[in-house]
Amino acid sequence: MASELTADVVKIPEWINEVLSSFEHRTEPYMEVEIADALRAVRKGQGDMSDEDWKGFIAEWSAFLFLESRGKESVWGTYFAPMMSGKKADDTDFFSPDIKDLDAGIVAHWEKQARTCGNPVMRARYSDLVWDLKRTITGQRATPDYARIAIDSYLKAAEEKLYPMEIIGIQWLGRALGLSLSINDADRTKLVVEFMFEFYDRVAQPQFMGTWLFLFDNLYGQKFISREQESRIIANLEAMLAKTSDSTVSDAGVHSALDPWGAEAAAERLAQHYHRRNDKPEVERVIKTYGSAFKYLAGQANSMMAMAWLQPVIERYEQEGLRAEAEQLQLMSAEKGKNIGADLKQVSVMVELTPEEQEELANFVEQLVGGNDVGAALGRIAAFFTPKVKDERKLLEQLRVGAPLMSIIPINILASDGHTTAKINSLDEDPDGRLHKQLAETIGFYQPFLADTLAKLRERYAPTTEDIFDFLSQSPLFAGSRNGLLRDGLLAYEQEDFVKAIHVLVPQVEDILRNFLGHLGRPTLKTVRGQPGIMDAKNMNDVLRDEQMRTVLTENLWRYLEVVYVDKRGMNLRNDLAHGLLAPNVFNRYVADRVVHTILALSLMRPAPSKAA
């Protein structure tokens, strides 16, 4: 090992050696992090340490605290990753352990330990650290000998059953395979592969997917395995698919191995294999097999769980062209959805305003509607009840800190019959989805206040349709609309005919936006897919996606309109109305108030004042 470091050897205090020795001579399984925990526990009784002793502690404590990144590179582009990470008060990154605390002397210590330690678990860790981190810490490459030591040690540790859980042994073997491939060691690669099959026979259990998926995930399709080995992998998966999809009930009323999720995992890998062979019937067979397991389980489940389980299967069937099977599950899901109400619980919070808060609210409403000018009052109401995107983003960031789980847990939005209409992922993965969901919640929260404010407006001014038009006509968006359907819709609103008002006004909002798009010099027509030469009018979805339209409307306004009209994560009013999906009780004053408010908000688009000569 000619390239080993010549740095000063790290001196290890006796109390650290005692801890290490206790683990080195253990014959029962343990996890590497237990060594770090034991070192930290003993260190608490050592008081102030010299720099020399502290370095010795860091060398060993860090060695066993590093976390394996398991299939993805760490923050340093290495296999080993920090156990913890975060931000300091000054917004700089914090890692524990941190390679910044390590130097050439510590790496040299690991090199020595890799050659002399008798315990294969510890020896694997020391040698793998050298191979993985030496260049990052010192700028010098480690020799392949340390990769070889790590491979042999991982194999020995797995063979001697020193893993506390089977999944740890599988991880060791996966790492050993990766190391052998990285140094092009064909002999060791062969040894690792052969032992993987032995290990499978030792640990594979149908109820624990991790114990039987690793052969396919690590070996399938690789040039270094034989046809016989590939056939064994497929045969093993077929056996597991049969077991995990078996809905047979024992005499005691127990399913011995039924696990639809395990069946799905097996089937998806088998489908990949059969797709590779262009064997469509076999692909369909394995997909339908796992689907039948979910169908059986859904038949025993409550409505919410059944629909949640069936929907991904329906989508998977459709992907493989299994339309009849997909339709059958859709009918089953719809039947289950009829009882969804029994599975849902309403959660409500009563908010009571103190007399002082009520007075403050009344004063605020007076500020919005007061002044003896109905036009000015309409303008203030239009501006105030348009949600502010900047405020909603700030609230989401506050929730990320104050309620981090709420920012991570995905959200499914359900229709009244229980089917999922929209999915929203975590704040980091789906910032727009979270933002629009928050905007919808804010709109809902302020809806009673909007209704109360508009009621005060009517009480104060008794505005007519003409008064509303006088206000709207100040915006070029409403030029020429005084005598059209917009009038009929506003008149119906004035007469409290909310069914007519909503049916008439919503399409007029779409028409106003489309015409405005044309005034911006943008096309208002689009080609019809699959029908060359045929054009169709752009709908509200298309119009609000136009980048120039978004620039002119401002983010506050276009996101507001999206959430109210065309986003399933919000009210989705336009789309549901167009498809006849609105329930009768939706045609009420609250919804009509919101529609009228969006019209008022749109009318705030005014021509720029002319500059003085």
C-alpha cells in the first residue's frame, strides 16, 4: 500500500480502546451506530479532554456514526453521509459528523484499523471509509486494497450472521457488489453474486418484501450474471407473486401470505422482464394477478380505504391497455363510494369573537363600505378580498417550521362520492399545489367576511345593476358588455336568483378573459388534437396559462382566478359547472358572492394614466 498517508498516527485514549475492544470481541449482532453511542456515553464522564484525546474520540466516534446513503450520493458526493444535517442560526450548513473535522491523520488511523481489526463488521467500516472518503478529506486516492478488504469483510459479516436485521445483511451485500464492480474485480464479483443467492435462500420471507426483492434490484439485467441465475431470479419472483396474491383463507380464518403490496412489487418487476421479452400476455397476467389481490382486499375494506387502494390499480390497468378490467374496478370503486360519508368525520372549530373583536371587525367593514361612494367601496372590497400570494407563501414557510409534518404529508382531495380529484405532494415537491391549496383555504376562511361586507354594502347603498356597470365600465375589459349576458347575470344576482346568476356569470368571466387575451395580441384559438385544420376557442384553463396574460394580470389575480375557476385543488367552479358536477346546494349566495367578487377584481385592470406633456 505505497500510497498510504504518512501523517502522525492518532493516539487513542485507553477508555476508547476499552469500548472498541468490547465490540470487537462480540459474537452477537449489533449495528455500527451502537459503537458511536457507546463512545459518546463514556465520553460524558471524561470531563475536559486534551486536543489529542479529542481527536482520538472524533476519529472513532465519526467512523461509526456515518450513515450509508443507500443508493444515492450524500451531500459530499460520497457513499457515507452525515447522520444529521441542518442550518445554523447564520444559515450555514451543519453536518454531524462533518468531514471538515477530519484530516489525513484520522484517515491514516482508519487505514491501520482496517488492517488490524479482527471483527468483520468493524473492519468493513474502517476499510470502506478509507476507500470512500480518503480522497474527499485528503485529496489522495485510496488503493484498491481497501475496497477488497471491505468486500471480504462484508461477505464474512453476512456469512457469520452478524447483522441485527436481514435488511442490514442485504445492504452489506449490495455494497460489496458495488465495490467489486468499481474496481473491476471479476472474481470477487462472482463470489458476491453467488453468496447473494445463498443469502436469498436463507432470509427470503413473503411477508417482508425487502428480504426477496434484492436479487432482482441488484442483479437483473446485468452482464455479470448467467442465464441460469437470471432464470432463478424470475422463478423466485413468480413464486413470491403467487404467495402474496393468494387470498385463500385457512381454517382459522387467516390469510397465510396475502400481501397486495408485495404482489405489486413482484408483478412490476416481472412486467419489466416480460416487457423486455415483448411478451404482452405475460405482462397482462402478472399485472392482473396483483390487481386481483387489491380487488379482494378492497372488497373487505371500508369505502375510503377501498377506493384509495383501487385507484392506482385502475390507472395501472389503463397503462397496459386492460380497459375492461379497469372499468370493472371503476364500477366497484363507485359502488364503494356510495358509503363514503360513513367513513368521513367532520372536524370543526368554533371561533367566538369577543365584544371588542366584534367592534373592531365592524369598524373594519365600515372602512371598506363607508365614504358615501359606492364605486370607491366596490374598489376597496375588490382589492381587499383578493388573496395576496406573498402572504400565503410566507404562511406556508411558517407552517414548514411550526408544523413540519403538515408540510411533508401528501394531501388527497376527494369528491363527494369519495373518488380522488387531486393530489398534492409535500411543500418541497409541489410548491404550486401547496400554494393553491392554501389560497383556497384562505378564500374559504374569508368567505363569511366577504358575504357580511357585501351585505353591508347592499344595506348602505342598495346598488343596482347599473351602479355595478358604472364601476365595471371604468375597465377596458368590460367595454361593450353593458347590454349583454353579463347584465342578465348581474340582474339575477341582484334578484337573488343564484342558480341563474352563477350559470350566466361564470361563462362571461371566461369570455372576458379570452377577449382580453386577444387584445394582448395573443391567439384566442387553438388547434384540435387529432383533427387537422380544425380550430377551437381557448378555454379558461388555456387563457390563464398564457405567460403574457399572467404578466399583465399580476400573480395575485391570475392565481386567484385559477383557484376559484379551474383548479381541482381549489373551487374548480368553471370546470365543475361545465361538466354538470355542481351539487344543487352549491348555487347559493356565498358562491355567487365569490363569482361577483372575481368580476369586481378583474375590473381593477384599468388603463395606465396618460403622462403629462
